[in-house]
Amino acid sequence: MDKAEQKLKSILNEFFRDNFYKDGIIGLRESLINKNNYKDYWEDIIRLIINRNMEKNTPFKLLSDAANIPLDENTDEEAYKWLLLMVINSQGNKNFKIIEY
């Protein structure tokens, strides 16, 4: 697992594991605005998700294991959809509308 994947796993665990989706997004937004250590890897994480550069089963396992997120389908395809929506929703401040999954 490369550094961007490790940071993504950490983000999923910290913001989504024990929180509702909306609260996780708000926490992630605040974290990125405050420029904590995730900010340094955020562009790499976005590229990882958009380019679908993770090995087979990794996206699904990240959501399942790190964030305990139930998906409509237990596939990498569905995991990438969820992750892409997370990236989209992470943009902006806490008052920006959140698109629900």
C-alpha cells in the first residue's frame, strides 16, 4: 500500500467509521481547510481515485474495513463511485451542500 492509499485509509477511518456520512464530510472539509497532514496528500489521493490506480479489491476493502461503509454492491466499481462522491463533497466549507450517497 503506497502513502496515498495509507492516508486515504486513515481518512476513511477517522472521518467515516463512527460518523454519519454528512458529519464525516464536514470533518474532512475542516481538516483540509486547516491544512493538517492530509492536505499534503490530498491531490495524490484524488488522482488515485480518479485514475482508479488501486489494485483489485483494494477500494472495496478500504471502505469495508477502514470505514465500515455498506455499499449497494460489494464491488470496486461501487467503491470508486462512493470515493469520487467523497472527493466532490470534500470541496468547499462546512456550509456547502452535501450530495448524499
